[in-house]
Amino acid sequence: METLTKYFAVAVGSALGGMLRYYLGGTILSRLAGSFPLATFVINITGSFIIGFFLTMVAGRISLSQNLRLAVAVGFVGAYTTFSTFEYETARLVEERHFMLALLNVVLSVTVGFVAVWGGIIAARKLAGEPTMNSAAYIQFEQQADASDPSQMPGASRDIRDATIEVKRRT
């Protein structure tokens, strides 16, 4: 029963954190939409502040039940943003003077995270039968490739992508 109570605490915290993220993200986007992902940035930064503040306070400063700690740190902040956990863990590495590990955590998390996101985008597009690049970007790429390829210039004797080209073989 104790384990079930812990899961329930995490679930309640997650529901509240997820709802706040949805609300705050929508509110920021409706007022300050732009190219920079400001809503995510604000959520990640505030989540980082919340987890740093909360975990510091419960580390001997205030007394809270384990279930309440789980509800806030794992549930609420976890659903609000997982970036906060990444930031907190990196801060702890720095605080413990593990500078290289902290740097490695940042570099790997950002780099591998980006690669994973990009891989997911590519996989989803392939699964949907779509071009793996944004269509406008793909067209621009093709135009630039054509401009740099002599066989694509007006008046060229052949187009290497033309399926009607006959290859002469030596006999």
C-alpha cells in the first residue's frame, strides 16, 4: 500500500505540473510568439529554479513527507520539465567539483538530445512517406545543387538525373 501511495503522489504532482506547463506554454505563445522557443525556455528555466529551490529546502531545512517530496520533485517538476532535473544534476556535479563530468553532462545531453530529436523527426517523416527534409529547404537544396552542377546548366548536353540517358558501353 505504501508503494501505491508513492505512485499516487507522483501521479497527482504530474497532473498539476503537466497542466501548468500546458497553460503557461499556451499563454506565452499567445502573447510572445516568435522564432525563439521562448515558452519552452521560460518553462525550463523556471522549472530549474523550482527544483533547485525545493530540493535545497528539503535537504535539512524543512521537513516534508517522502510522498510530498515525490509529488513535487518527481511528479510536478518532472511533468513541468525534465530539463530542471538535468540542470540540478549538473549543478550538483559542479558543487562537488566534478567539473569535467558537469561539462560532459551538458555537452552530451545537448548534443545527443538534439541528435535524438532530429532522428525522431527523420524517422517519423520516413514512416509517413514524407521527404526527410522540410520541403522548402529540400527545394532550395536542389536548386543550389543544380546551380553548382555543370550538367544542370541550360544547354547542357545531358542531365545526369534523366532516366532517358543511354550509357554507351564499350564492346
